[in-house]
Amino acid sequence: MKFNLVVFSGNVPAWVSDGFNYYAKRFRVPYSLDLMYKDFNSPNELKNTRKKIEYLEECKGKQHYTIALDSKGVGYNTINFTSQVTKIGSMHSNISFFIGGVEGHTPDFIDEAHDSLSFSKLTFGHHIMIPLAAEILYRSYSLIIGHPYHRSKSR
């Protein structure tokens, strides 16, 4: 199963790449975590939105399951999120998570994705979402391969 983080933004600070790489290098075949930047920076925002949706449709055409990260999306705890990822992974070899740019995703983009997901009801900058999403996906990957989760016992 391949996890893809697709970021609609250009240059990011080094700490973002460092945080992402810290987790990405821990994935082992047949799993992987990749980061892709898609910067549609036309001054025409409508044109940018169309390009983003076209890219989303291109991913769907390649059998990716597409998930828009959005604070209004569905929220899960770690165990339930991992169960959902496992279920999706049984039908799709690629799961692509889309991180919006400065303005987030448009409602049209969210509607076109297979799903929308919230890691928190709080709003985060798109840069911080890259290492945060990498950590969350690494945690789920760890559970999928049988690594014990320290919070899985009842308290």
C-alpha cells in the first residue's frame, strides 16, 4: 500500500521536509509514504481550482483513493483511522491525502474527493500538516504491520 501526501503549495521550510523524511524512511516494502508538491499558482483562482480538480480526477483514474484533509471532514481516533485505512487498502493500492494550500480546499474539490478527513477540528497551516500527516500515517502503518500501540489497552 502506498500513501501519498499531495500538497497544493510550492516551497516549504527545511523543517517540514525533515519532519516528513523522519517518518517516510521508516516505511518498508510493500508500504511507502511519498510527498508530492503540486503548485498551481496562476493568478486566476478559478483556473487553479480547475487544475486541482483535474489532478484529483487523474489520481482517481489511476485507482487512487482520494482523501481531502479538511477540518470539517470526518474525524477518527487512531485505531478507527487504521481500520479505515486497512479497509481502503484492501481495495486500492494507493491512498492519496490532499493538503490544501494557504486557503485550504474549495468545497468543489472536497466534493470531488472520495472522502474528507479531519485530523483535528482546529485549523492548522498547510506546512505543519505535512509532518503531522506523516506521523499519523506512520502510526497507522505501525499498527497494520503488527507493532503494538501503547494506547490500545483500556484505561
